[in-house]
Amino acid sequence: MELWHLTGLAYVSFMLALGILTLRRASSAGDDRACLLGLGLLGIGLGDGSHVVGHILADLYGGLPGQPTWADAFEAMATAVSITLATTFFLVIWLYSRPLGEELGPLGWALLGITALAAVASFINWAYLQAYLGLYMKRLRTEGALGQHPEVLASMVVAVLAMVAVGYAGGLAYLGRVRREERSGLSLWGGLLLLAAVTFVLIHPFVAGLSAALRAITALKMLCLAASAGLICLSAVGRPAGG
């Protein structure tokens, strides 16, 4: 197992542990909003965990770009799960950041629809087109056949842009909550780091063919996301119930 894999597992372990601790603390305090935050953390931890395991299996047993194996299919499926749960986590941040008593409103319904769009597009791409039909991006690039299957790139772009849109909405909403409550310090940095993590998510597809750049962007994304989640949860569980 490479150091890169261990880094991913450490990140996932941190997110899962943070989710469990937040849930326990919020439950004991009767804070429903913080409980929602803990569930979101568990979701993204499980999703990214499946993604990391998928990468490890693909590196060990995968056959791409030549002959795909079950490990490549698992990695593709895990990617769809990861994108879906990450987008859901960003939606949770937005829900957590709303003023108490505020109705969902048009923006809320729009974000719910965009989250669903991200899930559908990701499963169409990675689960159906790649894992089921075998139209893997690596394979298509190697064979020079990517242009013959525009649906692969199109569904990938839709999934990523939808996830990024919900991510920015969540980050900006959290910063809005920080401003409303006149909080700064850890809370402010939590929101800024979340926006930075979403930006790295946006950059990620553009460096997919560059191994060193891809790993650097992925590492920065994990670092920002973990730090942001830690700071947001530290602020959340230290507030009175319902706040």
C-alpha cells in the first residue's frame, strides 16, 4: 500500500470520527441542527471511504487502460457514491446555515434539485456508462475514442458542476451565518476553507491526466475539507442547543 493510500484512509478516518463525535455531542445536547451536521459528515466519510478503497483496489487489481476488471468497475461505482454523498454534505451545510424558522424557499428547492441532478448524472456516468458499459475515460483517451462518446464527458461535467454549485452555496451560506451571528476566528476560517475545498473539486477534473498535479490538488482538497469540517463542528458543538 502506498503512502498516498494511507493519506486517503487517514482523511476518511478523521471525517468518520468527527461525524460520530459530533452526533454524540449534539444528541446529548438536543441540538437537531448539529445532529444533521454529524450525519452529513458520516455520509461524506463513507462516500470518500468507498472512493479511497476503490482507488486501492484499482491500483492492485485493475486492468485499465487495457482490459478493465471488477476492481475498475468497483472504483467507478465508488466514485458515483462519493460524488452523491459529498454533494449531500454540501447541502447539509446549507441547511445547517439557514436562519432558524426560515422556510426552504425557491433556493432551497433548487439546491435539492441540483443535488439530485448530481446524483443522477454521477450514477449515469460512473455506474452505467463506465462500470456497466465499459466506457472508461482512461480507456477512451488511450484509444482516442472519447469524441465518439460525448455522453461520457457530458454527464461527468454535469455531475461535477452540480456538486460544485451546491458546495459554493453551502460555503457562502455558512459565511452568511457567521456574519449574522458576528462570529469570527474558527468559524470564519471554517467557511473559507470549505470554499477553498470546493474550488479544488472544480480544478480536479482539469488535471486528471497529470498524475503529480492530480495528487497535489486531491491532497489540498482533503486537507481543506478536513480542516473546514473540524472548525465548523468545533463551533457547532460548542453552541447552545438549537443554535
